[in-house]
Amino acid sequence: MRNKNLQEIPKFEDTWSYIYFEKGKIDQYQSTIGFHYLDKVVPIPIETLCLLMLGPGTSITHEAVKKISESRCLVAWTGESGVRFYSSGYSGTYSSKNLLQQIEVYANPETRLATARYMYAMRFDEEMDPNLTIEQLRGYEGIRVRRAYEQYSQQYGVEWSGRSYDQTSWDYSNPINRALSAANACLYGVVHSAILACGFSPAVGFIHTGKQLSFVYDIADLYKTTTSLPVAFHVVSESHHDVERRVRLALRDMFREQKLMKRIIPDLKEILYGRDYAGEIDPFAEGSDVAVSY
């Protein structure tokens, strides 16, 4: 392996994906940081954490932020139960190489279209007709997702009448829609963390465009039907009580069991550098020159 500046290597752990806290204070604690509430302190394993989600009522000190930055853990400020994403701190590699590659692929209309088509092909796990337009692919994707909703509805015996989510009327949503929103928010957070860890931009999407998290939505859609959807339906099938918290805990365990972070980063490299890199060329190394090849 070529010599590398360790600060340029993306942080990539196989332990915890994320932890969510609310209504407390994050401060330095012994050699790490801790969550302080009432008269108790919960140590946070920041060195083995990819994403720290801070919900309403949470404050954080300057020293804690320094420790988080040194550990290259993404800190995100979210809504209750991690449902809405408000802001995030910087995380990941100090190299701009992957960002420049992403911009180069996006700036060329041909490679931008090829990348969008390739991500659709990854979702369907089959070769797509090269004559299909992006609009037709979106139609097929819509059918695939609707079938996934119907499948999990029947499998877990949860009534399904369609996706409905109003941020201003959260408490009036039915349990399955609240569970899906909470589950997707967790998935977005982990994907966002992986994207930043590699030095890519979460805003430069190829299917979704025009939002600060467009690329996050692009990548999250690769895993949604096998992670957040089944977990949400399963949790609601067991009980309608405290679905948001139970969804977060169930997804945390699933992400760890499936080693989701270990899947996301190779997928990012394949999408933006081409399938033929095959592990022989390290697109994260200095001086590597890899063209997109689909």
C-alpha cells in the first residue's frame, strides 16, 4: 500500500453506526465525551462512532466538539427522534480528491446521465435497457418501491394506505408513517456520514438535484427497501407504542449486523469511479488517475 497521510484516509469503523441523544448536555468526560443528564453521565464511545445525532434540548460544549472533530465523527443536529435534519459539523478526510472526481462526473452531461442510470441498475440488480429514459426509469423505480410497501404490509400485517408525512402535523400521522420517517432519517444520517467521511459532497446528486442532501437521497435509495422499510413495518406490527425510539434501536442493530457502512463506501467508489476499479486501483490514493467506466 502506498504511503498516505492518515488524515486523508476516511474513518471507517465496523462497530457503532450512530447514537442519538436529546434533553441533556454533551461535554468532555475523562478521555472521551459524555452525555450529562440529571446527576448521571453516559460515556460516549466517540472513537468508534460514525454519527452523533443531537435532538431537541441538547447542548454541547466547545471541548466536546474539539474531541468529536479529532475523532472524525459526524455530529448532526436533528429534530425529535432524529426525524428532521437541521445541520451538521465537518467530518472525514482532508483531501479534496473525491470531491473533485464527483464534480467532474457531474459536470459532464454524458457521465452524469451514465451515473444516474447506473444507480438505478444497482437498485434493480439487473441490466437495464439502455434505451430507457430517466423518466421511464423513475417510473420503474416508483413501481418497485410501491411493491415493497405492499409486500411488507402483507408480510407484517400492517395496514398500508400510502405514504403521508406532514412535518407540521407529526403527531397526527399514523404509526407506520411515523415509523418510516424515523427509519429513513436514521438511514440518511448514516449515509450522510459515509459521504462526508470519504470527502464527497452530499449536495451534488445525480438523480435527486437541487437540495443540500441530494446525493444522500441518491445513495440511501440503494438500501431503503432492505433496511428502513422492513424495520418500520416490523416495529409497528409489534406495537404502536414509542415507535420512533424502537425503530432507531432496531435499525442501529440492523446496520451493525449488515455492516452497512462497509457496503456504502465501496458502493460510493464504484458509482463515482466506475465498476472496473475492481479494488486494484485505490481511488483514495494520491496520484491515482481513474476514469469512470460503466
